Amino acid sequence: MKILHLDLGRGMRGGQRQVLYLMRRLAAAPGVETLLAAPRGCPLGTAARAAGLDVHDLPGRQGWDPRALWALRALVRRRGVDVIHTHCAASALLGALLKGLTGARLVHSRRVSYPLRPGPARAKYLAGDAVACVSREIARVMARCGVPEARLSVIHSGIDPALYAAAAATPPPECPVLGVVGALTPQKGVAVFLEALAELERRAPGLGWRALVVGDGPLGPGLRARAEALGLAGRVTFTGWRESAAVLGELSVLAVPSVDGEGSSATIKEGWAARRPVVCSDLPSNLELVEPGQSGLACPRGDAPALAAALERLCAPGGQGAALAEALVRGGAGRLELFTEAAMARGYLELYARLSA
């Protein structure tokens, strides 16, 4: 079976990491040949080549270039590709066109829970033989948008726990360090985290915490200004982008305060792998991962006082906070085995096999 993966992202965000993890696992599977087509010079292509994977550069410097369609049609025919697997919204359109030109089977991965807009945005997913949703919530949204339920599968994204072994072996800091890790974009809820920190200081002024905001994005300047306005400038450090594996060992508690659009949070899984307690919002997709009170704490989305209360519980002195953190870490470690790259690859192999039967 020959699988062609398409991703047009120019950065190396969560979706691109999932493509790399999946392809590495598929490359070791018997009877499977896996190829990647991606923009020339993109980080995913570079990382895939370094991993010894078969990479084909797409023409042009933009995410979409008409020449890519003809180059891919030739590639599919030359290599005898059985399944085209798209991994982003832009590549979904390209994949739908390729299916019409080549007759290959088409799989789309859908990683966000936003509804599909009418028109081409919806039609490209309806053209798929299968849509792999990274959460049950996304599958429900896709069904409401008209994708037949028989074509929908739920395959959670996975991580490589070995990448976080060093963080897991690092003892938490003596003074609490609270952190968020992710893009500084509206859906990640970093503004809620800052409001929660200000509320935490009002509720429990003697805890001596500090905080890290790890990531970059368009909201960066406004979030820095908001931190100053809340009186947090001396307590909160904006680090810019850093690898999560490198920074999680510096944290005592990981907050995931997303307010919408979340798929299957890699950050939650990374926190589990790094053996850090997780506090997340109660988005349905987050609650498919976290069992509140067992593998993490959950707060109503957008509720800064509730997030502050959860952080206060984990920072409580006298051993109470530490005991709760240890219990949540144990629970998270038990959940993690369901959300590894190996589990994800098994799900996709079963899906490809059904399509090829």
C-alpha cells in the first residue's frame, strides 16, 4: 500500500509534528510505502528528510501553487499511490482535485472543531472517502456539516513520550512555576491565564509563584501589555517560541486554558509525558482526554476565577498541593498510553486497510 501525505504548512506546528510522527511509524510498518509532498524548504520536509523519509518538494513559495497539482498528478501515477492523505485545510482542496484526476482514495485529517463553511470549504471534505477526526467533538461537528457518518473516524493525535523523558526526570521547581505553552492566538486562552494569575495573587498573595508564557503569535504585544496592566510584569516571563520538551521540565503546573477550536490537545499529552499536573478548560475535546480530578483539573472555559482556584489548589503549601499534583501526574501517565504516536499509527493503518479492502 502506498500512501501520499500532503501538508502545505510553512511552519512546524502541532499538525506538522503529527504528520512526522505518523510517517515515522508507517515507514516501519510491513507492506506500507509512505511519501510526503510539502512546500520546498518547509520545516516538515526538512525534518522528514532527516528521518530518512521519502520527501517530494512542491513548486512555488506559497502554500498553494497551481503547478503543484500537475506535479502531484504525475507523482501519484508514477509511484502508483493508493491513498492520498491530507493534513491541513489547504491540502484538503488539493487532495480533492487530485482524487478527481487520479482515482486514488482520499483521506482527510481534521484537527480543529470549527464548523465547515458552505461552498468549496465543505465540498473538499465531502469529496473524501474518509475523514479522520482527532476527537469525537470534531466528528460530531463534521456530521452536522453534512459529512456522512459512515465516512467519519475518530483517531486522536499522538505524541512520542520519549521526547519528554528529560523533562519527566526533572524535579519540579521549589517555588511554583505556572505555565502555558502554545501559539499566542485567540483560541488558546492565554488572556484567561493572565487574568487567572492576577486573581490568584489577590486570593493568595503569599504563594510566591512565577509564570512562563511560552510561544509566539499575533497576540503577543497585546498580551504583554495586558500583563503589565494587571501588575504581572515582574512575575510573568514571555519566552517566545521554545520546544515544549525543553521547557516543560521548568514548570510546576501546566495550564491549557483554550476557549474554542481545540482538536486533541498535544499540550495536555506533553504535560502528562513530562509528569506535570495539567489544568485545562472544559472544552469537550479536552474532556475526551482529561478525566477531571484523576488525570487533571478542569475549569469552565473562559472562567479566570475558576482557573485561579485550580492553580491555588496545586500551589497550596503544607504538602496538600504536592499530594494533589502527584495524584494527577499518576493519572495522566496512565492515560498517556492511549494517545501515543504508536496508537495513532495503528488507527490510521486500520483506516487505510478498510479503504483498500
